[in-house]
Amino acid sequence: MQTSEHKRATYRPSRLNQKAAEFEKRKLCATRYPLPATRFEEQRWGNAPACVHCGSVEVYKITDAKTGQRNRGYLWRRHDCKDQYTVRIGTVYEESRLPVRHWAYAFWRACTSKKGVAALEIKRHCQISYKSALFLMNRIRFGMAPDHALAPRLQGTVECDETYVGGKPRFGEAKGRTGRGTTKTPVSAAVQRNGQIRRRIVADVTAETLRAAMKEVIDPRARIMTDDIAAHKGIAARCHGGHETVKHGDREYVRGDVHTNTAESSSALVKRGMMGISTTSARNIFIVTCGSLISSGTGVNLTMEGERFWQSSHPNASG
């Protein structure tokens, strides 16, 4: 027979009490920290909120007439046409019923994890379904992928390297081969020292393909450093800053300031990210996953997590 002391020791609060405690906790957090929606508004518009449709600054917040609190959906309205809109319009979280706090947390995790973050992890942390977490992460990955056509070209000293992603050799493939000669997906990387990274999936690793990829992302006046593969021969005639190589075949990896270690390290992060957050290396899946891995390592000189978050979530941030 259980004693009264034992009953008191095994007492568990009722579900109603748990809900009340959770409500008080959320209320306390709301008073101490700004709400995610207001933080996104501040980040997008600053002190000059504008209409997302026409750019008009003659707008106002929709508030409750009695309490003066913000509308539940954090709606805004134009004075002229009375059109309503929110901070979600024109972003990756448009037409989503997920609370903005989940988007803020997922953005933060994607930006602060150089090796990526899995949708299952977001599911556990945010207490949402796996379908919602996967939808959320896929949109963020597409949104974080840089647009090479709009991004500024790399300048100064630029390291170029190639890697292959696709797992271990399958049945019928050549044993012992890990790169060329396999069915793996080739990825080209160009890294500006103390600058940014431009990484893209290429069809093959031939001289014509690699030169076209370099021409798209590298300034002609840049100083290019590569390894000694045959596909990189003839680059010096097309770049004014010069072309220097290290002979990996002769076990030469560093010669003064000539090396490709920075580009190789960025490729290693991509492979570790694929091993941690993806169970397949199919080309269509890799294109989606590589977007966030590219962006999370885009700013080599960004040391603060907040800077990475701002660059990825701000609509006007340059990649």
C-alpha cells in the first residue's frame, strides 16, 4: 500500500496545469524578447515600412480598436487602396500556415550549421510534422541558394577545385575509384580568399565546362590557383591576374602562398553535410540540399551567426 509521502513524490501536474504553465512561459518570453513577426518586419523594412505590392510608404498596422494590440496575422494596410498584406508576401514563407517562429528558428539553424540541418531535427525541435518540416527546409534551401548571374564576381586571389559527390561505388562500378570514371555528381568550387564561395554542379570535368564555370563567377583580373589536372591548362591566357598551380601528383600541396586548401576544405563541408542530412545522392535531391550548404559557407569572412542569418533572410542582401 502506498503511503501519502510516496503519493506526493510521484505526483504529476495535470494537463491543464501544464498548459497554464506553458502559457505563462510564452507570455514572459513575449515581454522580454520581440516576436518573430515584428523582428522580420524590422529586418525587412527597418524604420520605413512600405507596401510589398507598390512600394508606397503610406501604410499602417491593423490593430484592435479596444486593446490596441496587433492583429493576429500581423496585417498591414495601405491608406490609398486599403489592400492588406503581411511581411510574408514575396518571401519563401509566403502562403504558409506555419507560425513565423518556426521559420525564424529554421533559418537560424540553417545559417549557423555549416554542414546543414536535417528536417527531422527541425521536426523534433519545433514539434511539427515531418511533412511540414521538410516543406519548410526545402523552401529555405531554395531561398538560400545564390544566384550566380546577380552575385558579384570573385576578385583578388581565387582558388578553384572540383569534387565528386555520390557515395561509395555501387555494384558494377569500378572498385577503388572515388572521382573521375564514376557516376558521381561533379561539383565545381571557386573560393575568394577572405571572401565568398561560388559552388555549382557541372555536367562534367572538362576544360570547356570548367572554363565556362570560371568565366561566369570570376573576374578576369583575378589571380587563379588550381591543381595540375589537364582541364585547367590554358587558363592563364584568359585571366590577366595570372594562373598558378600546385602539383598534387608530385605530392606538392603548398608552395609559398600558392595552394587550393581553402577550396578543398569547402568541398569537405559539402560532403559532410550530405552524409549528415541526406540519405541519397540523387542529382535532383543534391541540387536542393546543396543550396543551403552553398549559402551557409558563402561568406568565408562572416564570423557572427547573426550576419549569416541577415544575409540569407534579407530580401535585398547580395549573395
